[in-house]
Amino acid sequence: MLREGDGVERLNGGAPVPLGHALAGILTNPRDTFARFPDRQPWLAAMLVFGLVTAAAQLWMFAETLPDITQGAKDASEAAGLTPGQAALAAQVARGVTLVLATLGGLLAPAVQVLVTTVAAWLVVRLARVHLSFSSLFSVATYAYLPLVLLAVLMAV
């Protein structure tokens, strides 16, 4: 979060930057976009978008391996002595667990990564004896996460 006097003028008078403008600005002109952020730029909508996109990317990646996971679970169950019906059930459970974990991982990964980044930045800011609130740093870290979300999409495709 830049402060006045850093060579960048706050153009919006401290009003929150709309989500679409903020996301587009992060990609096209990040310095000016971050400079326009107020001290409490809303971050929840961006985090939800990032979580949904990351979860979709993970599910897309698992779509190719899901049949192998299901077949592996079925084969392991049969090798362990389960009946074919029990092995099929175990395979379906393995498939369901994989889908749930991939979805939860995609939804939670952005929040965890942003939190870790914010804590690290906050510690550096504190050591430098600069006053920036944790919430301001969290908001900036959330929007700065956008390139990683795009990377997750590229990796999935």
C-alpha cells in the first residue's frame, strides 16, 4: 500500500476500487492500482473469485487422473480381499474423497498463501518500523495473488 508522497497520487479519494477494475489494473498497471486502494480495500470478493478459479483449475487437472485413482483404489481393494461390490464401493469413495479434497484445496489454498504472505510482509514492515496495518497488507497481498491464480489456470489447461 503506497502512501501519499511516494510519487503516486490517490485518484479516488480513498473509495474502494471496484473488483473488476482492481483485477484488470493489477495486470495492466499494478503500481497505480495499488496506489488507488484505500486503507481498507475490500478483499473478500477477490478471494472468493481466486478460490473458485483455483478449485476449478484443480478439478480440471484431476479430471485426467481421476479414472486412474478410481481404478487404483478398486485394484488395491480387490487385492486386499474385498468382494467386487465392496471394491467398487471403495473406488467410488476414493473418487469422492479426491474430488472433495481437490475442491477444498483449491478454495483454501489462496487464503492460506495470502495469509502467509501477509504475515511475512507484516513482520518485515514491523522490523522496518513502518506503520501499515495488517488488514491493509492482507488486502494488497490478496490482489497481488492474481498472477498465481492465472498460473494455476495455465497449468490446468
